[in-house]
Amino acid sequence: QVQLEESGGGLVQAGGSLRLSCAAPGRTVNKYDMGWFRQAPGKEREFVAAITRNGRSTYLADSVRGRFTISRDNARNTVYLQMNSLKPEDTAVYYCGAATSALPGTVVTSESYDYWGQGTQVTVSS
């Protein structure tokens, strides 16, 4: 079992920035492809960003490309989601996931992930 702990959420005005962190205490995250998904009230969970275990490939949803960046620090067992130019429509609970054996290109689907964190709330006011 892999425990993932998200942090860094909060309330921010439109145009502001937040950096989310996903830590896996006691685990070596370089064994996993890692991703961020989000879920707004009344909506399904949607893909935001993902990064392969070696960090060489990243994936971003069209809605966040150019504003969000995903990165990882395997030495710290942590994955980050830097969110800039935030919009009210970015308001959601953000979840971190870890995939043990995702096929190439499938890290954009939630079904590829084996472990999830509890989520962190991001609220963007207009």
C-alpha cells in the first residue's frame, strides 16, 4: 500500500498561483508514474497532469497547458504541481495518484492509477 499526502491547496484570487505537493513518506516514488487529477462539485474526476517515473515525459490537459507545470523530486519522494494564472474554473479538489504499471500514454486516465491521496481543496475566487 502506498500512502500519498497532498498539500498546498487553499484559497487564491484569479490570476494567482499555488504549488501543490504530493509526498509518499517512506516510499520511493521513482517506481511510479505520478499524476494529478481534479474533481469539481457535480463533475467527474478529470485529468490535469502526469509525469513518468523517470521524469522524462510529462502530460498536461489542454485546459491547463501553459499555466500548470508538473515536476518531481525523487530524492524527496515528492511530486509537484505548479499552478499559475489560476482561474475560477480551476476550483476543485485535487488528487495525486501513483501508477505502478501504466502503459505508455495511459497516464492520462484515472483507471491507470493504483493509489490515491485524500485530496486537497483549491478554490479560486473571481
